[in-house]
Amino acid sequence: MSEVEVKNLQESLQDRLGQVVDLLHKQRVVEDLTHRQEGQHQALVENLVHRQNVVELQRKLDDLHSADIAYILEALPLEDRLTVWQLVKAERDGDILLEVSDAVRETLIADMEDHELLAAAKEMDADELADLAPELPRDVVHELMESLDAQQRERVRSALSYEEDQVGALMDFEMVTIREDVTLEVVLRYLRRLRELPGHTDKVFVIDQEGALKGVLPIKRLLVNDPEKRVSEVMANDPVTFHPDADAYEAAQAFERYDLVSAPVVDKNRRLIGRLTIDEMVDLIREESESEVLNMAGLREEEDIFASVWRSLRNRWSWLAVNLITAFVASRVIGLFEGSIERLVALAALMPIVAGIGGNSGNQTITMIVRAMALDQVSTGNTRRLLKKELSVAVLNGLVWGGVIGVVAWLLYHSWSLGLVMTAAMTLNLLLAAFMGVMIPMSLAKLGKDPAMGASVMITAMTDSGGFFIFLGLATVFLM
Amino acid sequence: MSEVEVKNLQESLQDRLGQVVDLLHKQRVVEDLTHRQEGQHQALVENLVHRQNVVELQRKLDDLHSADIAYILEALPLEDRLTVWQLVKAERDGDILLEVSDAVRETLIADMEDHELLAAAKEMDADELADLAPELPRDVVHELMESLDAQQRERVRSALSYEEDQVGALMDFEMVTIREDVTLEVVLRYLRRLRELPGHTDKVFVIDQEGALKGVLPIKRLLVNDPEKRVSEVMANDPVTFHPDADAYEAAQAFERYDLVSAPVVDKNRRLIGRLTIDEMVDLIREESESEVLNMAGLREEEDIFASVWRSLRNRWSWLAVNLITAFVASRVIGLFEGSIERLVALAALMPIVAGIGGNSGNQTITMIVRAMALDQVSTGNTRRLLKKELSVAVLNGLVWGGVIGVVAWLLYHSWSLGLVMTAAMTLNLLLAAFMGVMIPMSLAKLGKDPAMGASVMITAMTDSGGFFIFLGLATVFLM
């Protein structure tokens, strides 16, 4: 992507979005009028106004950075989004398609003709093409591949051969390479001849005849060292490197930990095959945290906020269905004790407290654990210790808050034994919540699943059924 | 921070953590033995083994990057953490203190003598000192400030004068500045004389005599342009700049959107006063998503997973207490209808289904909205539309899943009217969940609060009390 020069950053994104929405609104009012009015003269005037609005909107859009247009497209409902998309200059289509989220990209691509898609895609680098290819119509991809030279085609193929979460799918091929036996002076002259350097070039890669990575020359060192020195004297010999089949999220964490801007990707023989840059890694860090939040609530990640109702339903149904089953199980647990409830109706009013506090507390524990696992701080070695801590917290919470609610139950229903059962049930259910809050994400991880997956639904299922069973069971044994 | 050269990145962090834990474990076994055994000879042998272990551990630590040691310290329980901390070379204390999380940093500082803290702090830049200062003992800070020169002291003061979430608190002062009327050749010579460039220098700042920012010269352009050209011909005139009192998180989003590596911070008169770098912004993006996840579950952010039980309790109590009150309210709602439940005990078994599905569905909605708000995609302009979409999803979910559960209720309890009440209650509670899921975070934001704050606890409170009231109310009206 080209050099960033953004105008009016002082205007917040929200303001810019507001302006676009205003202009869209004006235009729509005019359109409505034009449709309604019959007189030719009026239609003509309104057509003029309409055209003026369009021109103003177009000018506004031309002033905006592609990333900002992407943001605006994401924040607009489908109809408005497509109106804006039509007004964007064709040569910017490619940049913007690469910036928007997957769900929004799909709606934009669906609105484009094949020849528009081809034109947009022809501007792209191999790694960008590979990003886009899975969402393009088959024949467009085919025609596109035909138009590439052998090296580019090979690169697109290679990028496509990796899973989405592997380093290989995120690397680009814009590497500046040099030999170790030349002087810095020669390197400086060589760079000058390139006329342009790829974005995020904070180091150039030093390779031998076979293309194997010998080291990296940070631009900082290139600038401050004597130009007479040789690259081999100045380069870093043992840089952080990544393998194309490594986990991309781990690479992102390494970027974060070691404050990297770019890093070489090498194959098994240390041949340089690509590079990773911080901008891709930042996007990844953002996406990972997003999908974690969404996963915990039992949502998949593809839903944008203006997705159609139908798409939203599909996104949410799988976990709602699970929840329906777990709620039904909890209901049957209560069903087991209908006799007790008939005899002491207070049980019906008190049982949701036991279940609710358990659910809340379990959610706190599971959130902590999922977070810590995402940061790689939990290993099997410290499970016991974590469990011990969470169980201690649960016992104390149970005795204190369970005690409080026990006293309240005693005052309300004038039965100290009911209060005692309440306190005991709360404590036991909090213990269950703590235990499950630690074990659910750990077991999911052991099974190779995402530990955040539906965590909230699952822990609530446990604390509901468990809470009802514990409370009603204790009540039946001790109060009936 | 110095140039990154990391050894053995191929070894995962988990492995390295494992090795340290093993060594710690060995050492502890030896210590236990030494305490237990009386014989002098044995003690001597074990002392030797013990010392060997310590040496091995120390060697291991010396090989690790400061960021990795920080990670290991965070993943260790307090006692082990302090053992490792004692073994870390004193000259690395500062670097590591800057890398660890706030909660862990507090435990490390508590374990250090004043003179150790002073020594560690003396290595730091002004912005790093300002980061650390609030957590240091008063007299250490005082002595430290005395030892600084006037400019440094001024910088620390200025950094401390900003809130944690303002750009001013995150900027550093390691700027390379040049004049616009010199040639690139002169700039290159000037840089060479500096001997070292600050980390993340992807551009140098062009200022006039008054120190006002005229533009930036990207290193990329410096390298590829003719050295005879003047800075003014090559520089970017309108770079992205930030004000020190701007919101830091918005700055981070701008870094992400515009793929920045560094950016100038200017005051009202466009005087250059500092710079922001991508590494600080990445940390911020990470922290924001973390606190969002934790806030939704009603946790504050300061708890590390090995925090003491007491600290964990304090972290979780405020929202648990809120939850206790809301659960009590829900219980009283049921209490209102004890008469109905006594007459039809099936109500007690069915009511948690209505409340549970509502809670789950409300959590899905609120998670979506909080996410979209964090990404700035929600404005008052599109509230109505969002609400309409969420309510449509709720009606459909209510009719479909409510219908299913209504049929199940009919089959279980042989009452079609009970089934109908169930379906109606589910639909209404899902509508309530959708409405509250949109309105709670929006209202919190309007009140200037974090929209994620306890979102999960609040929505569950609504759907519990609401669900019980709707279901039992409908049942009382139509079935009694």
C-alpha cells in the first residue's frame, strides 16, 4: 500500500461517518420526491439536486483513506453500503476490498461484475490475491491466474496452500534481499535504484547464492554505520524467523513480545520464502480477541451488525439450540422435585438465586481461565494450583454470600433450616461453578478445541442443573 | 530497548516455562531435604546440588529475552516468581519491570530494596520512568527526580500529568529531528553521527526553528531519493499527528487503520513534543480487548491468575454483590406468584427455561453490540435500525424455539394452553432480551461509562426477573 497521508484526522471517524450518512439521507429524500412527483419540471430540478448530492458525496469519499471508506462501509446497512460502494472510484476497489471484514466483503463482491472484480484484482500483490481468491467466483479466479506470470502464480498457489491460521497464509513476498559480502555503500546505492521500498521495511534480508537466510540488516544499522563496512560485519546473525506452517497467532505474540516490525519466513532449509509484517499481526491480534469474546457468548464471527436477520439467526441458532437442551435438562431436574415444591412453594422462589449466583461466579472463573490460556499462562503443571485457588474463592464466597442469603431466607420464610439449606446449596454450587470453570476450558483445549467455545453457555448449563439439583435435593432430604 | 536477537524461538514459550518450573522444582526438593536432614555431610552435598541447580537456572534466564522472562514471571505463583526474580541479573530489572503486567509488577516491586529500585530506574527513559513512577515508593521517586537533568525531569512531569488513557501518557521522547532546507545527503551524515537510532524509527521529524512540525521524512524516501534533493522536496507535508490529550485508544485504532509504525505528537501550536510507536499501540489494543472480556463478566482487570485468594475476592465481589441483589429481586418476582405455583407446580419447572433462553440470547445481542461499539460502528443514527434487526431476530427465535418448547410442554403436561403460554412467554422474553441487549450498552455509553461494564450480569438480571414475571403473569391470567 502506498504512503499514508491522511487529511483531517482531527475529524473523528464518527463525524466522517455522520457526514456520509447525512448525504445519503438527503439523496434518498430527493429520490423519493422524484418518484412521487409527476410534473416534468419538478423532476428536472430534483434531478439536478440529486446529482449535486452525488457529486458532493463522491468528493467526500475521494478525500478519505481506503481504510476509512472500509470502516464507513462496515457501519452502513446493506442498501446504503452498496450506494456508497458504487460511488467509490474503481481504482480503489481493490484496496478497500482488502480492508473490509469478511462478511462485508462478501456483500460487496456479490454486487460487482466479473470485469470489475478482474480490474480490482489485477492491482494486487500475490499475497493479497490469495486473501481474496476464496471469495471470488470460480471463473474470475481462473482468468486471473491465467493473467499472472509464473512466479506470481506460484506465490498465489503457495499462499493458498496454507490454512488461514498459518504463517504461510499471512506472509507477503515483498522482500528486499542483499548479499553479505558487499559494503553498506553498495547496499545504499542498490536501494536507491529500487525507487520504492515495500511498506514496513525496517530490515533487509541477507541471503546466500542458494537463497538461504544468513541474517538481517536492520535499516537502523545501515544508516548509522560506516558505509565502508561490509554487510557481514553489521548484520544481525540470529534474527527471529518463522516457518510458513507455524501458528500465525503465536507469530503475532512473538511480534508483540519482541517489538518486531517485520520478520523473515524461511522453509526447512532456511531458504527465505517470504516475510511477515506488523500490520498483519495487529489485525490478527484484534481478530483473535474478537473471536474470543464472540465465542464465549456462543456466536460465530461472521456476523456484521447489519447482517440480514436470516444470517443472524443462522449465526446464533447452534448455541441457542444447545441452550434449549440444557435448559430443558434443568427443567427436568426441577421436575424430579415437584413433590417437594408442592409441599414448600418457597423452594420455587429461592432456587433461581442458587442457580444465578453460581452462573455468574462460574462465568467469572471461566473468563479468567480462557484469558490466561489465550496468553499461554496456563499449563498442565499449574492446573492443581489454579483449581485450589478457585475452589478457595468459591468456599469463601459461598459462606459469606450464601450466609447473607441464608439469613434473608430465614427472615422471609421464618425457617432457620431453610436458611441453612440455602447457605449449604450456595456454597456447593459455587464449588461446582469453580471446578467446572477451570475444567471446561482445559478439557476443550485438550480435545484440540477453542477453549472459549460456548464457554458461557456450558458453564451456565452446569450451574443451573447443578444448582437446582443441589438445592432441591438438600431441601428434600433435610426439610421434608 | 536494544536490538532484538532472540535465540531458540523455535522452542515454544511453554517449553521454556516448563524448563524453569522443572529447575525450580528440583531446587525445592533439595531445599526440603537440606532442612530435614541433620547430618553435616549430607547437608554439604545437597548444598552443592542446590548451588548447581541455581547456576543452571540462572544460565537459562540469562539466555532469555526480557519479554520472555516477564512472561515466565507472570505464569509463576508468587513464591516461585520471587525466587526467579532474585536470580535475574540486576541490570535487567528495569527492562523486565516495564514488560510485566501491573499486578505482577506490584509483587516484584514489593520484593525490592529502595537501592535496587533506584538502580533499575536510572537506566530508564523519561516515558518509561513515568510509567513506573506511580507504583514506586514515594522517597524512591523523590530521589530519582533529583538525579535527573532539567529536561528529563520536565518530561517525566509532563508524561505524569496525563491520564493513563491519553496519548500524552504513552508517548516517548526519542525523536530524531531535522530541518527542511538541508539535503538528504546531510541528513544521512547526521544520522550516521548519532551512532544509534531509537527503536521503531521509520521516519524522522522535520521541524522549524520554533520546533513546529513541518512534515515527516519517511526513512523509505530518504533511502530511495537522490541525496542531492532537499528534505522539503521529499518529505510528507501532512502526516497523521496526535495531540497529547487525545484518547489513546483512538490513536491505536488510527495506527491499525493507517498501518503506522510511528507518529508525531504535537501540541496546540503544532510544536513537536513526542512520538507514538506501534509497540505501545499493540499493547493497548491487547489490553482493551482484555478489559472488555473481563468487564463483561464483571471482573476488574488487575487480577493475575495467581493472585491471592483475598485479591481475587475483592476483584469479584462488587459484581457478585450486584448479582445477589438482582437474583433476590428475581426471587421476589417468583414470590408474587407463589399461589399460582402451588396450584400448578409445572410452572416452577418450566419458568427457568424462559429465563435461561432469554439470558443466553440477550448475552449474544449485548456481546455483538459491545463489540460493534468498541469498533466505533454504532452511532445514534443507526440505533433504530439495529433495534429493528435484533427485535426481528427475537420474534423469529421466539416463535420457532418457543414453539418447540411449547409443544414439549404440551406433551409433558398434557395442557395445550400451558404450551401456548410457554411459547408466548418465550417470545416476549426474547424481545425484552433484544431490547435490553441494545439499550444497556448504549445507555452506559451515553452516561460516559464503559459499555461492557458488567453487561452480562445486567442483561441476565433483566431476562431473569422479566422472564419469571412474563411467564408466571401470563400463566396466572390465562391458566388460573
